[in-house]
Amino acid sequence: MTCPHIRFAVLDGVATIEIARAEKKNALTREMYSAMAQALKEAQAEGKVRAVLITGQPGIFTSGNDIEDFMSRPPGQGSDAMDSPVFQFMQALLSCDKPVIAAVTGAAIGIGTTLLLHCDFVYVSDEARLAMPFVSLGLVPEFASSLVVPQLMGHRRAAEKLLLGDPFTAEQAVECGIANAVLPASEVVNHARRVALRFNALPPGAVREAKQLMRAPQREAVLKTIREEGALFGARLRSPEAQEAFQAFFQKRKPDFSQF
Ligand code: COA
């Protein structure tokens, strides 16, 4: 694994992918997406891996896509978009037919929350806040969140999160079906790991086929939505609205959308 910000290790049948860029709140760069995609593929291919654990750093799961990358190295548009590292990561997560468990160690923003929609088990620190502020950034939802979030919680509660970008607590994440349980911050990784270890005692073929069956009815719709969102997202990244939002973030001020 060449990216220093993604740690990958296999121990006792569990492949752990740890996001480790605390100084930038675990913001995800293109290199980090590529490394996570590679790690997921290795976990999928390695026979002794029975489950995958995705985790962050104390107090931060991930602040989402690196906004500097959004400005200077945005994913391609049109057919190129599907080759970009973020789409490779999405594809690898969707293709993983081993159980994926997320330990949400702290704030989960943007793709930090939407990736959870495609994990099988999600445990959240009681100190974590989640948010999908795509629209506030001049963007549109990604990773099929425009499909899955309304399905999970109904259109109106989804609108609070996807249109207004309202943050929500760990308890609310459980209540609306995004997470399984809230754990004390000091316990969340251990708890997620204990769940992952349980798959060592289960028949792996049956687990894989059961997961495939559970995901199959949605699979095509999820992929189609990711492509549709991706086409709009790529154009939005280059829009004056998004440029204003990104500049405002780095200038530590509120964005001003009054001129649009
Ligand atoms: N992309 C790039 N840099 C980011 C980042 C991101 N998504 N999130 C945080 N950072 C950087 C900050 O610019 C800052 O860098 P600096 O020390 O060089 O100034 C550093 O990480 C610390 O972030 P800061 O905002 O000071 O920490 P905080 O504890 O006050 O707030 C967050 C933490 C996660 C709430 C806040 O950083 C945030 O809202 N980040 C952006 C989330 C976002 O909009 N993501 C995109 C979703 S599509």
C-alpha cells in the first residue's frame, strides 16, 4: 500500500482499512480513494479475510472529499468520471461481497456518511456528527444517496439532510436506519471489531451469497443513480456556486450565494 494516509492490515480474518490523515480531518484525496479501492479488492480476493472493517481516527471518521482536490483535481466529466479514483472506490465497496463493518470514530461528512449506506454494519461514536452538505457546497448528492437516503427515512427527513444539509447525531443516525448502534467513543472500534470477528465462526460461502441476495434487488438502481449523480456532480464541481463555497471554506467565512 503506497498511500501513507490509508493503513491496511489483515489480522484474525479481519481486513482493517484505517483512514489516517488526522491533520486534515481525514479528508480524502484521490490517492486515498485509490488506496481504499485497492485495499477492498485485496480483502475481497484474500481467502482468509472473512470481514472488512473501515475506521478513522479518534474524533474524526472523515471530513469527506478533500476540498482542495475538488478545486484543483476534480474527477473527470462524462465517461472519464467513471475511471476516477472516487468511482473506483465506490465500485470496490459495492463489489465487496464480504461483510463490511464501519466504526464511525467521529465526524462523518459527505462521502463519510454516504459510504455508510453501502456498509453492512455501522457503529457510531456517541460524539460523532454526520452530515451530507452537498447542496450547501453547490454540489448534488453522490454514492446513490439521492436514492438510498429517501428510501431509508422518507422524502421529508431526507430533504432535511440532503437539501438543507442539516447535521445529525449518532442517535439520529440509528433512528433513521443509517447505523446499527451508538457506542461510547472509546468502545466503538472494539465493538465493530468484535462484530467482524464473529464472521470467523460463520460459513463464508453462505455469508457471501446471503449478502449478494440482500444487495441484488437494488444493485442496478444504485449503479444507475451513481452514474446520473456523477454526471451532474462533475459539472457542479466546476460551477461558480461550488467555487464560491470552496473558497469560503478555505477563507473560513460563510459562502455568499446572493449573486447567483
Ligand atoms: N478538505 C480539505 N481540507 C479539510 C477538509 C476537507 N474536506 N476538512 C478539514 N480540512 C482541513 C482544514 O482546512 C484545516 O486545515 P488547516 O489546519 O491547514 O487550516 C484542517 O483540516 C482542520 O480543519 P478545521 O476545519 O480547522 O477543523 P474543525 O475541527 O474546526 O472542523 C470539520 C472539522 C470536519 C467539521 C470541518 O473541517 C469541515 O466542515 N470540513 C469540511 C467538510 C466538508 O464540507 N466536506 C466535503 C463534503 S462533500
